Amino acid sequence: MRRPGEQDRPRRRPNRLRRQQRVVGTGHTVPVQVTPVTAVWGLGPCPPPSPPPKTSGSVLLSYTTRFGDPDPSASEFEHLPDLARKFGQQLPPPVRRVHLGVGTNRLHAIQWGVGDPELLYLHGAGLHAHAWDAVQLHLRRPGLALDLPGHGRSPWREDADYTPRTMAHAISSALDVTSNLVVVGHSLGGLTAIALSALRRELAKALVIIDTAPERDPQRLRNNPARALLAGPGSYTDYEELLEHAIRSGMGKDRETLLPGLQRNTRQRPDGRIEFKHHLASISPERRLQFDPRDLWPDLESLEMPVLLVYGDTGTLAEKDIHRLSSRVRRFSSLRLPAGHNVHRDQPAALARAIAAFTDNPD
């Protein structure tokens, strides 16, 4: 009942979607704005739910955090049902985007599955967390795929330092997972995984490195498509021009497969030209990734955990590189697959089987 003379005041509508949610890997709870569930795989559009969103079932969630970033829309994951069907699966597992850490240590990631992650994925130079989509669809285990610093949605570093040890420290600061992860890294992400495993020895129970090593045959290194792609122009007239350059760089030959990945990794400038989102494309070659990977030998040699190398037969490693790893790493095993440098793209099912077998029985 309103008191005499009291003016009408607009009633404040409760914000039923404002909740506390624990963000995986941070160890603390932050307020998040949960947007309505946009789709349930196989059922089409559905209305906003009134209870807190559930994580069971194949449900697509998108939300923003206190950092004020744009809401990752449903389109980020809309390709997954078709990709799952391509692999003979009815539905993809639960997947959502999360933020890790705060301030300068903030990282973006994609969380796969329900519960604490079993796997931590670190992609290669110039790529992003979606690089692991096909592998995770085959593997279907709880995992966390990071956007490395300066890549994907993760912020650019002011010092433009994306060397393995620097990124390992950034990841370590953002993660609050304590132990029992299998750390999986490809190329630059593999070198970063080596540095991270040495830095946080309690974090990883096993390490998988994909087509990378502290030393690689210089001639085989020319097979690295990421280097060729980065050597291209800073921007492109349209996606047709970018596709042609990606194919010439060795990123693949299937235009239909290449285009979605390139679109997720690029943006359109105000002048209409297409440019990559990652910072490496905006750094001059003389400043880009200036480090000696051989400095990581002490880190790798000091590891007591099992280490699996998966490499492509036409990738960046020669047989002498494999023998060198075998002689210097304590608990080492390797697997060669018919693939190029991007094994996760060329052989996702075989790589997923290798990771699963190694995770279940590292020795």
C-alpha cells in the first residue's frame, strides 16, 4: 500500500538471469549475465529458461562476464552439429565459452564437457581455441581449449611477447586447476606446453606435443604453413583472396573446410578489408616470435612425466629430430601419422585415439 502523498515509483524488475557462476579454472566465482539458451541440439529454438541453466545434455550457452566483452553469439558454435554428423555422431557434447583469470592475465577459452577438465589444449601460432573442435568431437572428454595470449578472443599483450615461457607464465597465472591434466600442445602451443609443464609441475600428469620440438630440421621447418601464412599481406580484399593465400601456404586444399576456420580467425575492418584477429599478424617480422626454441631443452629434459610426441610424416620433424628427443627425454614415446604439420586438422580421429590411449595409460 502506498502512503498518502507518496509518488509513484517505477517498480524494479528482478533480473532473473543475473547469477553467480564459477568460471572453470579460476577458483573463484564471478557474476555473469547468462543469455537465454538459444538452441538445444536436435530440438531447434527454445524459450529462455527460468531456472539456472543446466550443464547436462548438449546445450549451447553463451554469456558475457563482468569484463564487458561482447556476448559470444550462438554462431560461434553453430557449425558443431554439422561437424558432428560428418563424423557419424548424432549430437556434439556440451560446449561453452569461458573466461579465465583477471586483468592483464585474462584469457578466453572453450570448455568442452561437464565437470573439471581432463585435458588442456594449447593451439599453434596464428590459430585459436576452435582448432581443437574436430579432435574434441572425437574424444568427447572434458577439456579446456585456450585462446593463447594475443590469439582468438584473448587480449593482445602490450609488449607483443608471445614466446613460450612468457605465455606459460600468463597461462599459469590464469589457471587455478591444481593437478591431473594432460596438457596437449601443437607447434608453438607445444613449446608453450613444455614450458608450462616445467613451470607448474603439479599441473600436468602427462604431456602431448604435436609436430614440434626444441630442435627441428631447418628444411622441414619450411613445411610449417603458419609461417607461410604469416608472411602474407597484413590484410586482404576479400575472403577469396585470403583463401587463395591460405591454400598456397599449405593450410589445406579443401576450400569448404578452410573458409569457416579463416572466418573465425579474422574480422572485417571499417574500410572493408579482411585482417586476422591475432596479434602476430600485426607485428613486424623482425619482432615476431624472436626466441631460440633450443632454450627449452632443460625444461623438457627435467620433466618426469610421460611425454608423447605425435607428428606428421610430411610435417616439420625429421627422423633425426625424433631420435634426439628419444635420447634426451626420460619417458618418451612417439607416433607418426599420415599428416602434415597440422595433425589435428589432417587426422583428428587418429589423434583423438592416441590422446585417449595415452591419457588412460601414459606409460
